[in-house]
Amino acid sequence: MRGLRTSTRTYCSHDLVKNTPVAEPTDIAEGVIAYMDSIGHVQVRYVDDVTATMPNPARQADGLVIEGESRY
């Protein structure tokens, strides 16, 4: 699907994460949520932000290709 973007962001209070790997600018192997759980801070809720746009027939037609047809 063209234009589909996903990203995952976790926001924690600096008071909770100071002096932990979460405060470092690198990935955490087990993930932030699992790490925070391991130090006693269990996630109790989450929020999904979803953005959508109306279909644009002109742009949708640009993505269609008839089998065997060359696109330049």
C-alpha cells in the first residue's frame, strides 16, 4: 500500500528513565515497554494516533499497472 507509514514512539517521564538505558539514544533489545516492566513500571494504557486521508482517484490511477504494460 503506497503511502502507508508506521512508527512506534514511547514517551516516559525523565524522572522514571534517568540513569537507565531508556535515556540513551540507542535501541533496547527487549524494547522500552518490556524494560520498564522489568524495573517495576508496568504500562497501564496506550494511545493510538491514527491519521487518514480521503482517496484521490487521480493518484490512485497512477499506481495501477496493467499486466505486461511498461511504465516509464
